[in-house]
Amino acid sequence: MIGVRLLEINMQKRSILAVTGIRSDYDILSSVFAEIKKRESLSLKLIVTGAHLSKAHGYTLNEIKKDGLSIIAQIESLLSADTLSSRVKSLAIQLQSLVDVISNAKPDLLLVLGDREEAINVALAGSYLNIPVVHFCGGDRVIGNVDDNIRHAVTKLAHIHFPSNEDSAKRIASLGEQSFRIYNVGNPGLDRLLQTPTIPLSEVWSNFGFDVGDEEKYIVIIQHVISSESDFGYEQMLITLSAVKELGVKAVVVYPNSDAGSQGLINAIDEFKSTPNIFMIKNIPRLEFVNILRSAACLVGNSSAGILEAPILKLPVVNIGNRQKGRLHAENVQFVSHDVMAIKAAISKALYDSDYKKIVQNCENPYGNGYSSKTIVDILESIQIDEKLLVKDITF
């Protein structure tokens, strides 16, 4: 009877429960999810929470549903207040519900990415519930934001690490993590970037009501506030948009994420609604977003897309302010301060300097080549879930 029972257990699929709270982490992990779905030995369920369920941030739950993934819970946790304390309170609300869902689901592995509320909450829940936590994109170094502290804290709680580059893998090891837990596989967000089909831009512009000519240069603006500067989001976005207005180049502005202080950025964006060369949208679906980036002349702001994804598209980036400062990057990125003249000069260089454009065209992406998802899922499928994996030890 014991032999029969063991056989039945071995025939069961390994269950994976992933948590996503914002469009950026879903975009990076979506290729991993698609690869998991292909495997007969694995089953995938999702918990959707945070900004995905917020109409103010584009209600991106609908984009996840289009991918046909199994969603077992929608946890509404995002408070509408725009303060630092509200983000902590949202975190607490989310954690309580996450524990209930995870306890009932009893997955074999928990998957989470990055440095936001979902990451620390999943890592805490997994640690206390004795469920291995798989953490993506740990080890990165970003100056001036609470996300950096959260990311490293998640590393110390997680059981399996998938850093996106060699520097981050070394940083994880230096935090005392055992080498058998660390797999430097690259950024899986690049996989879907390469796999996204091409559609005519004229179709994209028509859908959004944007007036951009076929041969016309345009830039994309994605700017967020950071926790240490949450009171200055309005002024910072005002500076960026003033520079773009003065340049006269067409610009597509995507609304910021749900961090404290983001309402100030939105207020600044709203002041430019009548500016002829500036178009704005709360959220761009992945298909349209990738196609817009592919043909853009420059990405402006401080989005991680400029660091992680833009190099593989050979897209120039103007990164404004302290967000992403100190992060591993390719030669396609210019770092500038919140200054109108500096921003205008950097954008002009990206658009018109032929020597700089050649440098960008020859840059290499330190975050991989866009073929990491299969390697990741091979590991998830084969890794031994035992006491060695669950019982963490420090290497010093």
C-alpha cells in the first residue's frame, strides 16, 4: 500500500501559485507563466492584487484574463489615499488575505517578483507556512527608494533566487545566500518582448486617438515617484513635461504606478492635456505598448523598462532623477537631473546625435538575450523540494 501511495503522489502535478500586483511585474513574468502552462507536470494558479484591480491605474486585471490564466483570488488591497502610510496599510491588508488564500491553496511553490508589497508579503507568508518562495529579480541595486530595502529583505526570506544579471547574482551571494539557491538566468521579461507580434502603428494611434504621422519622431514618457521624494512628484513631472513641450516633439505619456505621491504626477500630467504634442493614457495593453516602444525615438522618465528592456530594442533612454540610479545598465541610458535644460539636451542627443545613436545600436543588454523562461521552468520542474531547500542557512 505504501508503494501505491508514493506512486500516486509522484503522479500529481507540482502546483505553482504566483502573485502579481502591478502591470510591470506581470509583463516580466508572463513568459514564465506561458512556459509553465505548457508543462504536463506543472499546474499554475494566480493571485491578482494591488494596482491590477484599480480603475485609476487602468484595471489591468483584464489584460491577465486575456492570457487565459487561472485566477484563484482577487485581493483588493490598494487604499486610495496618496500617502506613505497608506502604502504600509495596503500592505497589511494584502498580507492578511494572502495568508488565507495561500493556506487554502497549499501550493508546492510560491512565485513573486521584485520589490513591492506583494514580494515582501509572499516571502513572509511562504516562510511561516513552510512553502518555498521563488523570487525573481533580486539583488538589484537602486538608490533612494524603499523598494531597494524590500528587495533585499525578500532575498533573505526567499528559497530560490532568479536574478536577472551576474552583478545581482553576486550581490545575493554576498548577502549570505547559499550558492545552490541562486540561478542567474536573465530577465524573463525580454522573452515576451521578442515574442510580441508586430502590428501597424497607424492602427495603434487610431485606437488611442493619437495624431502621430507615419514618419514622425515620437518619444514615450513613463515617470514614477520614489519614496524618498514622494512630496516632489508634481514638480518633477512638471519639469519633464515642460521640457518636452518646449522641444515640440510628439510624446506619449503613460500614467505612473500606485506609489505614494503618484497623484502629484497625475495632477501635473492633467495640466498638459491641451498641449498639442503630448498625448496621455492610463494604461497601454502589452501588444500596443511593445509596438510603440519598438518604433519610439526615445524613452523618457525613470521606468525600469529603460534599464531592462530598452537595450534589446536598441532604444535610447533618458533617465531622470534618482530612480534607477546606480543600477546596472547598458550604453543606451543617459542619466540627468530634474532640470529642463538637461532633459532637453539629453532628448535632443537621443533624437539627433548620429554618433550617439550608433552607440545605442551596438549596445548589449546585460539582462540576457530573451530566452530565459524555458531555463527557469526547467528548474521549477526539477528542483528537489525537501528539507535542504526549506531550511535556510547563512554562509557566514
